[in-house]
Amino acid sequence: MKTKLSKSRALSTVLTTVIILVASVVLGSGVVLYGASLFQGGTQQESISVSGVKVWVHATDTNGLAWGAAGVRNTGDKVLSVDKIQIRGTDIPFTQWYPDNTVTAALFQKALEHPGWSGAAGMLTTDDPDTLCTNTVEVDLDDTGGEDPICANAGTGPISLTPGSSAIIYFKLNNGTLTTLDSGANTSVNIFAGKTGAPQSVTIQGQS
């Protein structure tokens, strides 16, 4: 006697096949979307360029008064925050950073200068002939007043830079980090935005 096939069993097989196909499509789509997301995230680069780094130590002061300056540019595709400046293993507090992140491209390309000392506290003098700003640190890099000067007050935290934007940072070292005997020696200046950045080798300049 032949076994009669059940219609309900055949229908169940079809439904099972359809469910497997739908599940495969859904899972495949998920894998494709996840892969695309990883690819888009991987193509975004985090990168900063540090240029024109200078470090000056007072040529005669025994307290070890010293300042530095650097230009920083976000050359990547993500917003970055410059959050560390370190010399000889010593982090420079944000309150001793004097950033100007509104500099023009022309100003950013000029050599950074030390305008001179002002008082025993080791502050910098302001030297723009046009007195275009009233900030604590004011430096005229073209010596004529034709280009806007660097205008900066003490920082309060990391410096945020959007892709392509730049900042010039003057910073005061902790007293004693350098001494007059360090004039002419090489040192490393570490400037980082998170994990992005690299040590910069610079010759310390004695400044009267």
C-alpha cells in the first residue's frame, strides 16, 4: 500500500524554505551595511601637523624662565582637540597655554618670534605697534602691524580644531624646567591631540 503524501507537510517545507531565504537576505544586508559603516569610519583620518616649534629660556634669570611656541594644524578628517604640551616629561598646564585659533593662513606661515620679557613673572611683552588686541599675549610676527597679530589669553582646556583649521600656541614652561645652561641644547617638545602627534626636536634659544 502506497503512503499518501500529506499536503500540510509539503506546505510546511515551502514555508521553511521561504523563511530561510528571507533570513539569509536580512543577514546578508546587515553584513553589507556593517561593512560599509566600518569602511566609512576607517577612511576618516586623525592627523595633526606641528610646525615652527620654538623654545626660549631667559639668558640671565636664575629662576629658569622659559617660553615656547608652536603652530598646530588639523590635517585630518575629524575634529581634534590639542590636549598635551610636554617638555622634558613635564606637562604644561592649560592655564599656561596662550592659544590663538583665529590666525590667517599668511600669519600661520610666518616664523614665530619672542617679543621680549616683561617683569619678574616671565610674561611676554606685547609688541604690536597698532595695539589691535587687548589680550595678555600679543605678538606682531611681521613687525609692521600690517598683518593681524597673535592675540591670546590663558587657556582653560584643550584646543578644538576642525579639519583644516590652525592655531598658534605660545606657552609658558614651569619655572626651572630649563635653565640658562640649556641655551643651545636640543630638547623634545611633545604636542598631542589624543593619540595623534609626535615629539618635535628643537634647539633651545637663550633670550635676553
